[in-house]
Amino acid sequence: MATNVRKVILVRTYTAFAFTCVFAAAILFYLIKIQYIEKEKWTNLADSLSTSIQTVEPSRGNIFACDFSLLATSLPIYDFHIDGMAPGFKDDEIFENNIDSLALMLSQEFDDGRSKAEYKRILTNVRKHKDRYYLLKRKVSYTQMRRVIKFPIFRMGKYKGGLTIEEKNRREKPFDNLAERTIGYSVKGIAPVGVEGAFDKDLTGKPGKRVMQRIAGGTWIPVNDEEQIDAQNGRDIITTIDVNIQDVAEQALMRTLVLNDAQWGTAILMEVNTGEIRAIANLTKVSEGQYTEQYNYAVGESLEPGSTFKLTSMLSLLDDGKAKMTDMYDTEGGQKRYFASATMYDSEAGGHGIVNLQQAFEISSNVAISKAVYQAYKDHPSQFVDHLKKLKLNKPIGLQITGEGKPHIKEPKDKDWYGTTLPWSSIGYEIKVTPLQVITLYNAIANNGKMVKPLFVKQISQTGKVIKEFKTDVMVEQVCKPSTLKNLRAMMEGVVLHGTATNLRSPNYTVAGKTGTALVADGRFGYAKQIYRSSFVGYFPANNPQYTCMVMVNGPSKGIYYGSAVAGPVFKEIADKVFASSTDLHPELQFTFRDDSLELPQVKIAYHDDVKNIYNKLGVSSHQKNDTSDHNDHEWVSAEVNKKTVTLQQQKMQKEMVPNVKGMGLKDAVYLLENSGLRVFVEGAGKVQQQSLLPGQKIIKGMSINLKLG
């Protein structure tokens, strides 16, 4: 029994051993097979699991001003990575001979507080731990990058020197905060703003592709440049902004905001014929005396405009034949009660007495204008509203940039149409429009009745080639009758000549426009808190309009709030700058001679043809005395001035004799003397006062003569 048991155990032992040997042999076989026979197959599979195709971001396009000054651009910045397995780091001799120099140059290049010793320690650790993609430095500038690639070890190149450079882009604005909200931004997860937001697709370009490989520690590194699909950089945007005028607008607006301790302000300059926006400034109070661009009020703020809206009332009344310029209205002591709890007030206590329609506009009488509109349209208020619709004030303009505010024009069928709506709308209350809509309306009057859409972007280009061009877009071909247009322009000129904006008169150019001083509703307090919004909108030169400008200041708190006093100075500073820098706006200089003060130029002696030409150019009659001889005999003449005429007297020159050149101009004197064979030396400036050789002296060729001028 025991013997049988031993046999069974022995058999099982041998069987287990044999099985173990066979299993070990199988494992060894598969190891050899994988490592040598199927090596390429499994290597490729491993590579496929540790590589990835990643996106290469393109460079964002530039934004330019109208003169191609850079408003926004993308500057390259670089991240530096070190490969501790590169030959330059692995080779003992190369590393030891260059590490001190490299560490010193890195510490001198980057002002980051790291000493030579610290950089040496970092590089040594990278080598020791065989880091393949160690981040050495972020956000390195282009000029720094160009210097660093020439440092010891790194100069061996990307693969031997171990320096891997990853390029990124950073958005920069060369003019800092100039037109900041109009230039705008495009940030993922945030509503787009301005040109950056509206033209994001064009500016962005198309991304490329790059093969990246994952190494130890989960770090991804680029495989090689050959397997990269280059990104297509974004297109450039050329705006209508003039940086010089924009700067003037912002500085002028800033001064009036600080001076009046206002809440916010906006200023817009628009070219009349094209609608191109040359400047658009928006400033918000952030602390005492400090303002910055935080919101584009010109584009996005829908508000009650106040008295600048009275232009629509005048246009409606005149175009419909409901009133004439000479119609008279009683301002009723400066207040008009429409309903039990609704009284209209003029800004001037006691009113303005009885005024005609033109005077009512020039002095901005709320009572007179509201009475005119109420009397004309109370039975058919939709006729008045129809004018506002025709002027496109009931809908957003449809601008090229984002963030446009939504206007609100009430209609008689609306639930919020009250008995006060018609008279109050006539003076700019109970309606809401954006400042850009107001300036567009005034620009139409300046543009002979043609309303054009405000233009912010002129072109889209790529590598200097124009891809798309934006032309002037006409919104309304004719906003009113020619006769109405003529009267409206006369009214607006009257505002500046003898109305509420006489402080804006200029001796150099004419201005037409309208002041506005609106009482601002403040939440649950309504109009009780006495917050004002001051504005002025107008165009210049009034006789040949080239630019329309609007300025609005909200919440001035120093006791001064009238549009002419708060917004007017900003308008004038912008207009003065534009006029001074635009020579085409200046009238041609006219030269006239008055008979009673005519002073003809005196001529001692000069060349005949030159004298004749000069007097002919001046429109002065001249004739030759005793003109009977050949012209060559009297090519030199003197002039006898007799009131309105000039007599030319022949001056004979003796051959081989020194001529008398006293009183002559230098050009003629030198010509005459050098043709006589003399060498001329000159001292001073002006006409010849003295000559060293006496007149009539015999000339010896080559002689020198000194002339003293004065």
C-alpha cells in the first residue's frame, strides 16, 4: 500500500515538473517571438497608443486704424522645454565644458531672480533625471528667443542641443486703452464685444495639426516638424477709426467728465458722406477722478435722448405741412398743463413769451414744441410715429459690431401709450434710442437728406490683399422734402448763431446742431433725484458739412448740466482738431490789391523778362519806355513806379567794364558779373549793398569781385 502511494506521488511530481518546464518554455518562446520576430508590429502598436494629433493654433489677424496704425495685434511668445536625453546633455564633455556658461547667460537674460548657481542646479537635475520635456521658462519674447538659441549647448540645434521651443500668441494693443470697447474682445464663454467679437471668424484663421508623443510622466512632446500641418493665420481688419482724432475725443471727454464729476460719457465723430466712424469714445467713472472704457454707451445704451430728439418733431411738422417756421406759440409762462398731474416745463422760469417755431427750436422751448406737436397730431398720433419709423428709430441699425441696444418707440396701440406720450415724445421722453441712432439722424440732415449706416470696418485683408470691402450702406434715400431739409438746417445753424449753443461759434468754420438737457429717470425714484444727461449733436462746416459729432455726458454733479456747457466744449475741441488737420476744409486764400493802398515792388535793375513776368502775375500794368530798339539791347532794365503803372527803363551795360550791381538781387548780379569774366564772392543775404570793384572799371578776365548783401 505504501509503495503504491509513493509511486503515485512520484508520478505526480514528475508530471508537475514536466508541465512547469513546458509552461516556462512557452513563455520564453513568446518573449523571443514578441521581442525579435514581431518587434515591429508591437512597436507600431505602442506608438499608436502613445501618440496624438493635436491642434496648432493659428496667429490671430491684426486690427488696423484707417491709416493702418495697429490697434490690436498678436505677438508671438515662447515656452522653453529641455530634453535631458539630448546629446548635448548626455555627453559628459560637452555638458561639463558648457554648463557654467549656459547657466550664467540664462540668469543674465531672464530677470527672474534665479542665479547662475540655481540655473546650473536645474540643468544638472534635468540631465540626472533624464527629463524629456522639462519646462524651463514661459512667455519668452521673440527677441529673447533669438538670443537664447545661440547660447552654449542650445546652439547645437533642437535635437542635439535639447531646447524645444513652443510658440504661442498674446494679444496686444499698441495704443493701450484707445477705443478699447470698439476694438473689443473675443473670449470663450463670454459674450463677444466690438470688432474682435463681430469679426472673430475672420480674425481667428484655421488651426493646423501636429503629431505629439507621450513620454514618461504623461508629458506630450512634438514628434517632428515634417508631420505638421501649418495653421492658416487670421485675416486683418481695417477699421474707420482715426487714432489721432480718437485720442483727442477721449482726452476731451475725460476732461469734461472729471471737471463735472459725471457718471459716464460718450463722444462720436462720423464722416457725413460715407458714415465712417472716425472716433468713438466711451468712459465710465470707476473712482474719484478716474475713468476707463468699460461699456460702449454709444452703441449699447438705449435711453431717453431729451431735446436733441426735437429735430424729429420739427421734421414731422414741416414735412406734413402741419406748421410753418413763422407760426407763433405762447410759452405760457414756461409751463403747460396737459392733464391734472402732467405739466410740461421750460428750462427757463417764466418761459420765453410768444415765439415762432424756429425760435422755439433755437431756444429749445419744451412748451412751444410740445404744443405744436400735440395740436397737430393729437387726433392722429400714428402719423407722428410713422415719421419715427421712416427715420429707422424703431429698430436697431444693424451695425458691423456687436452689442447694439434695442430702441423703443411707443405706438398708439401699445399698452404703455398714455395721454402724455405724444407731447413728451416730441421733446425726447417716453421713447428710447441709442446715441448712435441720434447721430445717424443728424448726419442725414447734414448729408442732404440721405441717411447712411454708421461704418466701423472698411476692409478685410490677408497678407496685404483685400478679401472684402465694405461700401457705404444707404438706409433712407431721402428722410424729408428738400424744403423741410432747408428749414431744418437753418434752425440748427440758428441754435449756434443765437440760440442755446452760442459758445460753440468759431471764427474759422460754421457749426449747426442742437443741445440737449434731459432729466434722467433713476429706478424707483423716477425723476425726483434730479440727475441730468447733457448732450450736443451737430455737424461742421455748416455750409459744407463734412463731419457730424455727438457728445453725451450722463450725471454731471457740479451744478452745471446744460448741454452747451457740459457736452459742447468736447464737441468744439474735437471739431477744432479736425478742422486744423484737414486742409480741404480751409477756404482758399484770396489775394486782392486795393488801389488806395497799393505798394508796387521796387526794382533797381533786373533782367527784363523776369520783371515783366512778376508784374504780370501781380496784375500790374508795365510798359517799356522808348521801346524802339532790338530786345537784346535792353535785356536789363530798372523800374519807375507811378501809382498804378510801372515804366521799365533800359539799362545799357558797357562791355569790358565793371557794371553797377548795387540794389540787384543775387541771382541777377552773379549772372551779369560772371558773364563779364569776373569771379564772384558773396557775403550776407538779401540785395547787393556793396561791390569791391568800382562801376566802370576795366575788366581783366579772372579778376575777383566781392559782393556784400543786406
